[in-house]
Amino acid sequence: MHKRFLVALLAVVLAGVMIPAPASAQAPPYLTQWGTLGSGNGQFNQPSRVAVGASGSVYVADRSNCRIQVFTGSGAYLTQWGMQGSGNGQFDQPCGVAVDGGGNVYVVDTNNHRIQVFTSSGAYLTQWGMQGSGNGQFSWPKAVAVGGNVYVVDANNHRIQVFTSSGAYLT
């Protein structure tokens, strides 16, 4: 009896190994790509995050070029904004980007320790944050997500901070 059980168990194990993975477990089909190394329109130097707006526009945080580039869903270059610096609309290593339901674009300006907010066409709206460890302060923020509130990965402070869409600290 014991021997039959082991043979049955072995048969089940081997059958599981030999059954091919379902089609849903296969890699998705390749669609397209765009961009090359560089600083021209449609080129990247360490792209770090992408976000897709409600209109289908694709926003890319182009980290070492200190800018946000915008493309159609098929990769056609539309526009860009930003440059190296610490003023309004300027970046130092933008590492994250998110778009809310109203089309506002939230950018993690990592080395300036802040979040900047723009219209979908790149007009500067507001910003919040500064270097530190207090509520609403950042130490190398890395990513942002928008889902009613704004969630920021505050990397070196080892936490997630939550804000209203206008930048008021929540938790």
C-alpha cells in the first residue's frame, strides 16, 4: 500500500512538471520602444520613471538630463520642460513622475528634496518640501503616486509621506 502511494505521488509530481504553463504565464508580445542615449528631443540619459495621463500622453522623468519629456502613446515626441537648477520648474535629478485625474503632473525633484507640480503642458503650478527629516521634509525622495492623495517615497528617511494634492502634509 505504501509503495502504491509513493508511485501515485511521483506520478502527480511528474505530471505537474510536464504540464506546460498556461498562455497567461507567457511573456507579453513586444510592441515598440523609443529613445536612445543623448540629450536631444526623444533621447534619454538615465530615464527613471514613466506615467501615463488620461489623454494617453506618456511622461518620462529623464533624470540626468534634468527634465520631463512627453510622448504620445506610440512614442512620438511632443514636448519637454525643465533644466538643471533649483528654481521653479528646474530640476536636479528628477526621479519620479505621476499624473492625477485632472492632468496635473507631480515630479520628484530628488536632489532638491521637493515635489514640483505642473500642468499637463508643463506650466509650473507649485512645489513643497525641503531637505530634512520632519513632517513634509524629504531626504532623497525617489517616487510619487497619486490616488486622491499624493504618496511620496522618502528614501533616506525610510518612510512614505502622504499629502493632499495641494501639498498639505497628512501623515
